[in-house]
Amino acid sequence: MVLIVKKGTVPPTPHTEFYAIPKVLTREEIHGSYGFSGAWSRKVHVRSYPTEQVKPPRKADFSLAPDFPPDADVLQPYHIFTGRMPHEGDAIRGRKAIVHGTRTTLSISKPTESMPKETFFRNGERHEVYFVQDGEGVVRSEYGDLKFRKNVYVAIPKGTTYRIDLTSPKAWFLLVESMYPINFAPHYFNKEGQATLMSPVVETEIETPTLPAYRDERGEFPVDVKHAGGKVTRITLGHHPFDLVGWEGALYPFVFDVKSHHGIAREIHTAPPMHQTFQSGNVPHSGFSLCSFVPVMAGWHPLEVPAPYAH
């Protein structure tokens, strides 16, 4: 998917002078994936000075490393009762890994509160997509505010600085983390990067952030950075991270409502790829497919074996 989005004010040409405040040269930052080869966005900071840390980095008071019991090393079937897991904490500290591999981690987070005031999170090693099983709130990032609700996906690129504020008493998220960017399945798009007319998803149905007024504020702003398999390091910035006057590009957080996945119906029930919404990595060699089992007309072949049947 290549949907270039522009919010706020940016100079027409990258790497050129721009003054949001008279006589104050703004700072341009490039947020990329796959180095300089993948999707990227340019962000324009109102401040004229580089990023600074006003305290030495330190180990955070929590870890996001997967913590499984010893018998989890045995290859056997598991029934994970996520509905019985307690609601607790915020969306970051409350996440619990339930399935883990070298490239992908699935977690459950059932927060009862917003993140602590003026604290932020950045996943420095994985791209993320949240599925909102229940609850409402706002994902706030340097790109702007994204409202979420039940039954939406929230995709957040690696390296995004954000926080999650609840507007409901509690929420329930399924979180998928990947080493690779997470996007709509590539076979849904033509060579120009536009969704084909046969695609069950359309890139223009995503919801993009609303960019509020920039925060040109000095102080101490802690950012918890996840890295190295779940270790968390706290860095403390001397300037509010949400200080963009504008941004433009193809890499940004977005919301996609599962109801906007328009199911494909066939005469005979077929394999799960017909329900695919997202893809990460080079499937089937690496990464994963993420499917949305939305209501569709059942198979109408007179001899069809109804699903689900034994696999």
C-alpha cells in the first residue's frame, strides 16, 4: 500500500529550509522502515535544536520479555483462556505474551487505566498492530491522535513514540508484534500500489491521525523504549515529543475497522487466505498473515462440506 498522507505544514521539497516560527529553523526527521529502502515519512519539528536527553538512560521498572512456565518448552496443544485473564494496569505494562517466536509475538493487554501522565512508549524492535476486542480511547503519537473503538485494528510502525489513553473504564487488546512492517496483503494491490477492484480492502478506508497543535515545551518527558527481546530502557527527553508542525509520507499509525474488510464469497468454502487482511514479512518464508473472519455468504455448492470441519 502506498497512500501518501500529509498533515500540518511541511516544505514542498525535502531537506530544505522551513520556518514555522519566524527566524527559527525547524528540524526535519526521517522515520523509515528497512533503512532507506522501505516506506518512510518526514516529520518537521518546531524546535531548532537536536533531540537531547536530560537524564542518563536507565533500566525501566518493568520488562516486556515473554515469561512462560517451564512446561511451555513441550510441543503440545494449548488452550489459552484469554477471557479469564485479569484486567489490570495500562496498555503497555499490562501486556502479557501468550505466543512467542523469533520474529512474532502475540500478547493480550486488558488495561483499566491510561498510561501515566506525560509518559510515552516506543517499540524499538517490532512493528505493532492492536485489535480492539473491547473498549475505547485514543492513541496519541507525534503523528497525531487516533481514536479507537471496539472491532478496529490499530497499526503502529516500529519507532513511533506514543501513549494510549482510555476513555472507557477498561479495554481488551490482542497485540501482534512483528520484526517486519505490517500492512495490507500485497496481492490486493496493483503495481502502482493502489487497491485493485477485486480487493476486499481499500487503502482509502483507513483512518489517519488528527494532528493537534504542536507542544513546544521543555521539561522532562520519559519514554520507555522496548528493545533486545523485551528489555525496556527509559530515556528522558528534554522536549515534548509531540512537537511536529507537520508530517508527510507513507509510514504512520492508522486505524482500520474490521467492518471495512469486505469479505469474499465462494461457491465452496476455501482456505483462510481468502480472509486475509494484513501481511507481515515474506509469507510463507517469514512473517505471518492476519485474517478477519467477517460474515460472508456461505458456500452454495450442493455437495459442499460446511465449515468448520475437522482439520
